[in-house]
Amino acid sequence: MTNGVEVISHVSFRADGCICFEAGDGVGIVTLPGLSVSPGEPAINPGPREMISAALHGLSTQGFSVRVSIPGGDEIARSLFNF
């Protein structure tokens, strides 16, 4: 359902060296255990998290905040069986 959708990310520096992900518009927050992402975290799968983290590690030793948004993501979610 998400193949071909627009994904926007906003990246900013953090002083603590951490790469932290945030849910922007159209990205949900995991609410129940049992998924590959912990409850309270943005619903961004481990594969994309690893690719983004690897790319950012190559840019700087500082940390980053990564806010991921999907325009129209709320409408896409309504069409999924798990919503």
C-alpha cells in the first residue's frame, strides 16, 4: 500500500550523538508490543531505520533527529487491515 508514496524527512543535528526518529504527519506511533519496533516509537521499520542511520553516520559524528512524514499517510492507513 505504501509503494510509490512520497516520503519526506527532516534531519537536524543533536548534541548527544544519538540518531533518534520522530513521527511526522502521516506516520503513526506503535502502541502495542509484538512488532519489530517498540511501543512509543514511530512506526518506521527496522530496515529503513538502519539505512538512514548508516547514511547519517557517514556524514558526521554528531547525533541527528530524523522526522519522517508521509503526505496522505492517514488516508493510506485507513485502507490497511491493521488500522
